[in-house]
Amino acid sequence: IIDHVVIAKGGFTGGSCDLYLLYGNATVTNSQLGSSEDSGVCLDHGSTLVMTDTQLTNNQEYAIDVIDAGAIFILDNLTATGNMSDTIGVEGGTLVGNHTWYKSGIDTYDLFYGAVTVAPTGTLNIESAAALGTGTKSVELTTGLGSLLLDGANISIPSSVTFNTSGE
């Protein structure tokens, strides 16, 4: 548990994030992560992050970079300012099991390297109407068994967002 801390200019060669999770879990509350050479937080394979009441500021890339779309993240009451992109960058990948992209204060998810695929056993729940931002995005359901849930009042999907299904 990381609580009431400031992490600045953190990271290591090859992944200069203030907080980098790979096959690990972290809970961050009431903290500030900023001024990294990369993103404030990087979530890689097998990582789980619970983050609340935290500021992500002045990072050279994203507020949060989800390197593996399969990472689990529960976010609430976050603030992102002064980053190259005050968004949550998602590099693509396959979702297995239940995933939610929360309305967290940082309500735009930037799918910047490719499609997010929802596996036959997967579910993606997008809570914010603005979660996918603008521009061409792709969320793919690999079979009729996967599901995409858009949760919340008055959710509208921009015409630039495409949903592709393949398989059964």
C-alpha cells in the first residue's frame, strides 16, 4: 500500500515510469506521481492496480500507460494535468475475464497501438461516455460469447469508433 507519498522522476532504464508494475499488485491512495521520463504509472503483464485520490502530473507521456490491456485496474478520483497526454493509454491486447474501464477522473482511454480484443470468456464494461475519446478506435469481440457493456446514462459512441465481431 502506497499512501500519502510523492514519487517524482522515478523509473529505470527502458521503462522510466514513476510506478511500473509487472506481475505485481499495488494500492495507491492520496499520492502524487509526476515528472517521469515516461508515464506516471505503467501496467504490464499480470499487474493489478487500485488507485484512488491521486494526482498524475507533468509526465512525459501518459498519465497511466496500460502496456498489457489484460492488466486489472480500479481507479477513482484521479487528476491528470501537464502530462503529454492526460489520458490512460492502452496499448492493445486481449481481455479474458471481467474488465471495467472506470469513470475515474481520467475518463479518456487512448487505444494507441491497436485493437483491444474481448476474448470469448471476456467482458469489457466501459463506464464513461467519453472513455474512448475521439479518433478511430477498435474494440473487437472474438466470438458471440464475448461481451462489451457500455454502462451509464446517455452513452453515445462517436461514429469514428468501430466495433468488429468475428467468429461465431
